[in-house]
Amino acid sequence: MTTQHQGSCLCQAVKFSLSGDFTSFFLCHCSRCQKDTGSVHAANLFAPEATLNWLQGETSVTTYQHANTRHSKSFCKHCGSALPTVAASIGCVVVPAGCLDSEVTIAPTAKIFVKSCASWAKNLNAVPSYDGLPEE
């Protein structure tokens, strides 16, 4: 049975479904992923046999292809949310985990390009955690 996943962007202009299973879930610390997420890593799911269907707003999806690399990123042109990319260069659909509305049922497979990890993110275990915004 093929797994169905649903997702959308922050402003809800774009909605999609994905038919297929995720085979890997990488937390990528490369400098390109740090730049295009604005964070310490990208959290991308890989689905080589999946079919991506845009349910709404396909014309609002923009894809940036970094010159002379396999690095690309799709996003909503209205709110900037990361969206799935059909990555022909690696033969699969790459789905940013945060854009899914359905539950992610696969645990991260590996952290990759950790040599490029931001120095401030190497040991976050001692940082306090809160369920919401902390009160001052």
C-alpha cells in the first residue's frame, strides 16, 4: 500500500499531496542548507518512488537551482516556505519535513555534512527548553 502525505506552505497558497514512501530523512548541515533555511540544518525527506501532486497554487512555487551544483530549493513566492522539489539530478522527490501537514513517520536517518555544522550548534543539550515562548 502506497503512503499518502499532505503538506502546505505557511500562507496556505500552496497545497500538495505525495504518494510514496520516504526512504531516508537527512539533517543536512552543509553551508548551502544553512543559507537556504536560515538555520543550523535542513531536515529533508527523500522519496525516490514518490509522485508529487500540486493540489493548489502550483504557479506560486518557485525553484532555485544553485549554479553548477545539485543543490536546489523550492519555496512559496508569497510566504517563502520551503516546499518539495522534484530533484531529477538525484532521482527523487525531496520534501522539507516542516512543510508536511501529515505526520512524519520516519526518524532521521543521519546528520550529514557535520564538518560544516555551525559552531554554536555543536552542543545544544545544555540549552533550556520551553513548551512556548519563555517569560522574561
